[in-house]
Amino acid sequence: MSERVYLMCISCGREFERDTLIYTCSSCGDLLDVVVEPKSLFRRDTLQGRVDSMWRYKELLPSFDKGLVTLGEGYTRLVECKKLAKWIGVRSLYLKLDGLNPTGSFKDRGMSVGTSTALRLRMKRVICASTGNTSASLSAYSARAGLECIVIIPREKVAVGKLFQARLFNSKVFQMVGGFDDAMTVVLKCAQALDAYILNSINPWRLEGQKTTAYEIWEQLGRTDIAVAVPVGNCGNISAIWKGFKELGIHGVIKDLPIMIGAQAEGAAPLVEYWEKGLETIRPWKNPETIATAIRIGNPVNWKKAVRALRESKGLITAVSDDDVVKALRAMSSLEGLAGEPSSAVAIAASKKLVDEGRIDPDTTLVSVVTGNPLKDTSDYLISWNEPVKITDANEIIGYFSRQK
Amino acid sequence: MSERVYLMCISCGREFERDTLIYTCSSCGDLLDVVVEPKSLFRRDTLQGRVDSMWRYKELLPSFDKGLVTLGEGYTRLVECKKLAKWIGVRSLYLKLDGLNPTGSFKDRGMSVGTSTALRLRMKRVICASTGNTSASLSAYSARAGLECIVIIPREKVAVGKLFQARLFNSKVFQMVGGFDDAMTVVLKCAQALDAYILNSINPWRLEGQKTTAYEIWEQLGRTDIAVAVPVGNCGNISAIWKGFKELGIHGVIKDLPIMIGAQAEGAAPLVEYWEKGLETIRPWKNPETIATAIRIGNPVNWKKAVRALRESKGLITAVSDDDVVKALRAMSSLEGLAGEPSSAVAIAASKKLVDEGRIDPDTTLVSVVTGNPLKDTSDYLISWNEPVKITDANEIIGYFSRQK
């Protein structure tokens, strides 16, 4: 067997050679899938002793014999959480801690493949529009790869902290008037003029990295008759994780496929609207608003792939309020000592809501993906329920606890 | 063989039963070591298939058959960095990414053992004085264990962000007038009155967790004829890592022992002063000042253990300026896409300084411990060398790069 890797349009099925510099189908304009036909059988017993990163699943990933850009991403911890399972109302719960990736989010999986692809295409520059996890991750992987990285950010509503990682990892950062959509327009113009490779969500290679979350859940949990909850913004991650599970099925590694659970914030829920109202196409939301900033997206690029994941997996999707996000974050952190950026708590809150509504069976084994590190967002409103107590000496503390009895 | 675990005074050698509620020697007042006599042989080939956390080295750790408190800490990535090796001036360099622990610092290793010990001692409460990584870690592990956690913080010079994790993980936080030493005095008073177990640096069990960094470097790198650079504040981590290597030697697992390299900031360098001036005892610094806040400590609790590590390993110690810390952080992040909180960059800066001075052989294989996640400190002065460029349209960006040619 020899490996074959190519691109295929999700709509018209047209195929493109692996090394085509292309982001969408040149025939019909729709999204592209990467297809990897493995060069050898993929089996569980071959995994022992392999690298402790997502590259342990090398048969199922595009190969980069020379020029693999890696920081040890993926193969993150899967931790059982009995108390939080009870809070949600399911039989068992596991948190997939993707906030412990090198730059603190699941994006690192995709950027490892994305920047490796940039090198393979002999690009010297990469570019993205982003104010958050994407630019942090691309900046770090570009530094590692020796690629010049350009980050375009909207000047409005950008927290200084969100820029920290892009600046730290030496990207060239441009701040422009306008919002994210304006920044994206600038990216498209600059990419061609500057010979820069675009690594925004439209890039299909990133999802090849992100699909490894599915392989890890399978390897670490040892079963796939489960539900997998994922926060949904630009719709890439839920699509990628479903792709990973489907591939395990295609290669005969697993029989049971999981139910995918999509979780959106009420203030940024175009996919929920599409799904519940049975629309023909997604209706972009102009001013999405939620504290879960990583999924504050009104016009998700990969929505068609997410719809495919929900349909094929007989999945569920729902939206939760910001209040419920704070409650879910509080439950995670207080009960288990584990937390995530607010969007990660959206998946917990949505799972609880679906159990309460009778749409998730309480007998379910649930895996919830913690997509980003809690240190990504240290806003005070997330912890306002726990105000420090001002004291002047030890007796006040002792008094405090004697009153609690 | 049956496991034997006990405490031993580093000064008078008096031994204490494992379950004695004690922090220092009741005879002479000096520090205590934990001694683990393994119940079975420890060999490399028994490690395959074990848990992906520091608990894979179970023979060498105190056992907690029931009531092990774990979030999957340790067994963090060791990543080779060729470009940064060249910058420092050594043959090869590996970064040990301990910022990817559950709460973002190496403290999680110690708190896993520390809170497990609290449960074993049937304590219901734990307490610490801290404004940083210690309180973040203790808070998370207490939540996981169901222990009530009390955190005492000085009201002065405390960044809100530093409190975020303690509040998020549901600790009871008390803010008091004064500095760290005052807060520590309050901890000592409250601990007894409130039956709370102290998990500050004086607690010898924490170092049992932290020693596993040595086991991992051995397992992951496959050799120990190396130098290991560690930031030095309260002196616990360098002592613990040395203890781990020494134990591997005692159990016949390794022959070569590493050279330990201690790294302090010039504004908080009492151990360097002690070492270089050949003092009889350490001289506490009243107002330590450095941007490397995790090691801004003037009166290190575990200094005697660190001195032992430096003497026994024929080690080196030096201090670097805050300017050099920023330069080292910039080198790490720009060259490799990896970073740490400022104290982690202190170890890089110190290694470079020692190579430049001819005190480290350029042929050395160096492992530098990245003790904390870069998201722990997102201060603007760390990235002031990379200011965003304000633009209004794409042409300005294109113009910018054409001028660069």
C-alpha cells in the first residue's frame, strides 16, 4: 500500500492534488475535505511506544517526512469527573483537556499540520485574522517553523491579553479599524499580494490535525459508544472530531460511532437556529455577543461540515445563556479542580440542559472537550461569586470559621 | 519487599513515622526529607503501558491506595530546541514543559502528593499563604479532593489575575494588610486553631511529587550525563529534582548524575550570595524585586536542601538581570514557539550566562525546566519589543512589506 493524500470538494466531489495551493473548490466554491488513504493498516497494538503527541497516529495523518512542525501537541489528558457527571446527570463523564496543548488550545493540533503544509508548499509567510486562540497558535508554530507570521486584528473590542501570545511569539501584528469581517477581507487581499499562506478556518488542513482528538478519545477511553460534546463557533472542531471517528469506522478500528453534541452560546447561535428552524441555508448573525469569546461567531465558515457531523452522528445541538456558562464553569472548577476558557464551559452547560430536557439518556458516557486553558480568559465576572474577604489578623479568620459552624 | 515510607530530619537524622502530623524536626527544628523504600524493583521496561502522569513511577512514590488526588499531573512534554541551543551556546537543549500541567505550573506535582497526604491524615482543611502558583494549584487539588481550602494573601502588590485561579477553584480567600511574611505568620496561627493542614513550601511531601521531573527527564531523554537548569526561589524544585536523580542512582537505574544549575534573578538572589561569598548561613533579603515574580523570594525555606543539591551534583548557580530575562523569553518564543512565565526564562538566561563565562561546557546536553505557563503572566513589559502597527487598509500592509525588502 502506498499513502495517497488529496483534497475533495464536499459538494461537487471534484478532487485536487495534495500540493494544490487552494482553500475552496475552484469549480463550485464549496469547502474542501482532506482525504488520507493510509499506506499501512492502523491498529491499536501498534501504538505502544509511539510519540506522546497526536503524531502517534501517523498512518491516518498526512505525512511530512521532512519539515514536520511540532511542539508536542495533542495526546492530552482525558480525566474522569464523577462529581461533575452527577451534576450534569449522566452515568459517567470524562473531560478532554485540550487547554493543556502548547499554546493552551485545541488549535495547536491544526496549526501543526497547517504550518507543516505551508513549508511543504514552499511558502515563506503565513497570515490570519484573529484576536484569540488562532493567532496565538499560528504565531507559535510559525516561530518554530521559521515562517514569517502576519496577524491582522480588528482595533475594536480587542483585549490586550488576547494579543499577548501573538506578540510574544514574534508575529507581525497589524491593528485595523473595523471588526473581524473587515480584518478577514484584508487577509484575502494581502495573502495574494504578499505570497502568504492563509491559515484561517477556511484552510482544510487544520481539521486534519484536529481530527486526532477522536483517535485519542478512542485510545484513552477504550470505547466509542459515547456522546462527545464540543463548543461550536466556526464549526471546525466538531466537524474534525466527527471526521476522526468516521475514519476509525472506515478503517475497521471501531464499530460504534458516537453521538456528537454541538454547544453554542445563545448570543451566537446561528447553527442552532438553522437546525431548529429547518432553514435551507445558515443565516449569519450580525452582532454575536457572548462571554464565550472563542465561539462569538455569527457567520461560521465550516457550518456545512458541522451539519454533516450532526446528521451522520444523529447528534444534538443547543444553545445556553451566559449565566448558565458561568454556572457550568463554577461547577467544573469547584467540583473537579478542572476548568477551561468560557467556551469550554458552554459544552458542559449544554450537556446538562440536554439531559434536563430528556434529550440525552442519563445512562450516557459523555466526553466533553475542554478546548482552551482557563488562563486564556481571567475576567472578573467569571469568578464574581467568590469575593475575597478583607481581614487584619488571624483572629478574624478563626472567627469567620467558628461562625460557619 | 514491603514499601516503607517515613520522614527523616536533614540535620540530626531523627526519623518520624509516615503519618506524623509534622512539618519540621521536633528535635532540632530543621527540614524533613521523605524517604521511600520501594516495595519492588524499579526498572525501565516495567513502565510501558502505565498511566500518562507522574504516577507511572509508583514504586518510587508514597502510595495512596485509596484517596489518591490526581488531575493527570506530570509526564509533561520534553521538546528539543535546536535554535535555542545555538543561542545559549550548548550542543543540545531540551525544554521540560511543566507549564502544561493542569493548573499551569510544576506545583501540581507536589500538590497531588500534598492533598493526598492531607486526606490520609484525615484532615478536612488545607491552608497556604501565596499569591501565585502555589495557591492556584492547592485550590484546584483541594476542589478535586473535596477539601476546604483557605488561601491567605497579602493585600499589597497583588495582581488581580494572580488571584483568579484561587477564586475560580472555590478557595476561601482572605486578603490581609502586609506582605508575604505577615501572611505566613497568619497561616501558622490559623492552621492550629482551624485544624488545617499547611501546604506551603515547608511541607516535605510536596517535594515527593516534584522529584518526578527527574524520572521523566531520564525516561524521555534516555540519558542523564546532562545539566539541568532550574529557576530558584524558595529552593524546593531544584532540591526535589536532584532528589529524584539521586534516587535513580541509589536504585541502580542510572550511573551518571546530572549537574544541577540554579538560576536566580539579580533582585532576589540570596542563595547566589550565600554560595559566592561562602557565608555560614543564608542572609535573608528584605525587599526582593524582579519581574520573575514566582521566584521573588528573599528568605527561601528550602535553602539547605538546595545547597545539598548544588554540592552533591557539583552544580552551578548564578543570577541574571531582568533585562536578560526579557531577552531570554524573547529568544525562546521567537526561535522555538515555546515560552514560560518569566521565572522560566531566568533558567535560560542563566544557562547562557554560564556558557558565556566558560563555566558550562559547550558540549553539554542541557535540560531547562519551564516551570510555569506563559499565560500566568501577560504583562505588557514582556512584549514591549513587538508593538502592533496601526493601519487602515490592506495597501498599508502590502506597502509595509515592500519597504522591508
